[in-house]
Amino acid sequence: MRFNGEVAVVTGGAGGIGHASAKLLASQGARVIVADINPEAGEASAEDIRQAGFEVRFHEVDVTDYDSVEKLVQFATDTYGQLDIMFNNAGIFSDGSKNLMDMPIEQYKRMISINQDGVFYGIRAAAKAMKERGGVIVNTASIYAYIADKNQLPYHASKAAVVGMTKAAALELARYNIRVVAVAPGMIDTGLIDPWRADEKVFNTIQKAHMRRKLGTPEQVAQVVAFLASDEASFINGHAYLVDDGAAAFKR
């Protein structure tokens, strides 16, 4: 087993990358808490992992509310006496329908609140719980932290902030033996891309953005998350790892 009973919290754990990561961490020996704002979907995710024979619990969380995130971390430590892995994965994507001049300010604020503030709250709350024994914090950034696309300014801003926070938090928390790393996925086949799935031309364009002309899967990202959270990655700190089939490496 890669994990020997370590306690892992996964936000945005109801589906996609979150569910795949929670299931993989549990299958490799971690005790997992699936956290999500949607209790029905979150409970279903936890039940799927439980039915596979692994230890998991669900806890509702609103990552835009620091008190809610702190209560999530407290639930982990109250339940298991420790927190070893925090995967700050909860996030939203934009449908790209509005440019920066037409975009409602509230749309921008919501994106920042979930994708950026939510990660900061998770880092802060987890660090306080890990201070005495160390741990690993993994954040979900995006390929969009490095490349630009039309009508996606808030998403770019939020994910670039995740990369910056990962570096800064790693530097500050190293003294407590807390590593902070991130994954930066390309286009992954989850519900976040549903707005484009119905348009064959747009969907094909998205697929062709990757070197092997296909989307990634949540399970492929989960493999990287589990590696970064494990002792195998014990000398990796402060970096975001592109999981994008080379999409950021070539000109389309």
C-alpha cells in the first residue's frame, strides 16, 4: 500500500477529478473524506468508494466560506486524530460566452471566490492542522495558468493564483515539514466541459489541443495526485505539474 492509513480530504469530491482521486487514494490505503457542496452527489461518490471496499466518509463544505472549510478540517481531525493530505480540488469553469468587457462583475467574483479563495482557505486550514506532524497539500491549478484562451480571464486569473499560492505556501510551510504542490490539468473529460460537448466542431477543437488529439481522463490526473501526495514525491515541493498531454508545449 502506498498510504498506510493516512487521512486525506478531497474537496470537489463528488465527481470528476475529485471522485477519481478520492477513490484512488482510498484504494491505496488512505482514509478519505469526500467533501463537496452538493450533499447528494457527495454521498453518492462516497458510497461508490465504500462499495469498492474502502474507508470513506462524506462531509459537506462550501469552499467560499472559511468557517466551512475549517469545520471540514476539524471533522477530519476529530474523526481520525490527524490530517495528512489535503487535496484542494473544488473549482468551476467558464463557458467562455462573455468577453472581459461584457462579463458581469458577479461572474468574475464567483470564479475567484471558488477557484482562488477556496484554495487559499484549504491551504490555511490544512496547514494549521498539519503544523505539528507535517503533511502534503495538493492544489488543482490548470493549463490555463500558463496559456491564454478567449473569454476566460477570470478562470486564467484564478488558476494562475493557485500556482503562485502553491509556491508561496510551500516556502512558508517547509519549516513545518508540509509540502505544497499542484496539478495543472489540460482538458479533462468531466462535467466541466459539458457546455462544449454538444457542439461537434468545438469539441473536436478541444480534443486537438492535445498532442494525441484526445481528452484526458479524471483517472489519469488522479494518478499524478496520488504520486504527489505520497512519499515517492518527498523531494518535490512548490511546483505545479502539467497533466495535459503536451498541450502547453506546442503551437496549434
